[in-house]
Amino acid sequence: QVQLVESGGGLVQPGGSLRLSCAASVNIFALSTLDWYRQAPGKERELVAAVTTAGSTNYADSVKGRFTISRDNAKNTVYLQMDSLKPEDTAVYYCYARYFSRWGQGTQVTVSS
């Protein structure tokens, strides 16, 4: 059974950076696109970034130029590098493996001075 575990969230000041990690229990990158979603209080969950099996990436307009998704096949881990963070980036961030319809437990990111 595929399990996804996120880490790396925390409190950061506006303009700061964080790197989120999502570790998979098995090697899933050859089978599945991996997504990062986020959900802010009172809002719907939204897709932030995705990396396909071929390594192509896509980003929401709100994070283009600030966030970078990447993966390390050897470590079965996908990353989300978040730079120039804004208060509106505050949310719980989740990774999602599309092929397996599997979510991680989420990690809280809070951007505040």
C-alpha cells in the first residue's frame, strides 16, 4: 500500500523560503504524476504544482516563478521549494499520487510576521 508522508512545514516570515518534502513508501514515480495541493481555512483545496512521470512540471498562476517542484527518484521523494512566500500562501499543503488516488497527511505552512 502506498503511503505518502509530508514534512518541512512551519512558520516563516513574508519573503522567506521553505522546502516541503513528500516521501513515498515505494517507488511510484514511474507510474504516477505527483501533485502538491494546498487548502487554506474556509477555502477549497487547490492544485499548486505537479510533476509528471516524464518529469514535466506545471504550476498554478499564483505560485509561478516562486515555487519549484522536483523529485528524487532514488529517495522516492518529491519536493516543493517555496520562495518569496506571501501571507496568502498560508495553508495546509498535501501531496497526492494520482495513479493511486493517495493523499499524504498534510503539513502546515504559515507565512506571517
